[in-house]
Amino acid sequence: APGPLGRHRGVIWTHAFGEIPLVQLPLSAEHVAMRIQRYHQPYWDTVERAMERARAQFGRCCLLDAHSMPSVAGGDIVLGTLDGSS
């Protein structure tokens, strides 16, 4: 059974909300590995370097990963949705 975000939600989302296709399936293992190498890894490498610089300068660092999400997603901490408009 699909979770609160629906089906097709894994490392690579194959569908947007509303079940709108994003990629043509099936994705080969090589294609998935390429996406991880080209997009995922460089992003997290950059985040890690920024955090290391902040720790060196200030002695500590905290990463707050915040983004918009549909209300059905829920979360450990939900700051607010501006009455559903954000």
C-alpha cells in the first residue's frame, strides 16, 4: 500500500504529486548510478564542506533541512503552512 506521499516515492521520484510522470520507466541501474554521481553526491559533498567551514569558524554547526511539503506528508516538526498557502 502506498504511504502518505503516494506511490513512486523513493530515491528517484518517478511521479510528481497527482501521479504526473517525471521519467520514462524503467530506469536502468546505470542511469540511477549516474544520477546519484552527478546530482546527489555533489550536493551532499557541498553541504558537508559548508558545514565543516561553519564548524571551523563557530565551533559547531546544525543543518536544518526544511522545505515545502503537502500536508499529507506530516513530519516530526511542522512549522506551519500559512493556512495552506505555502
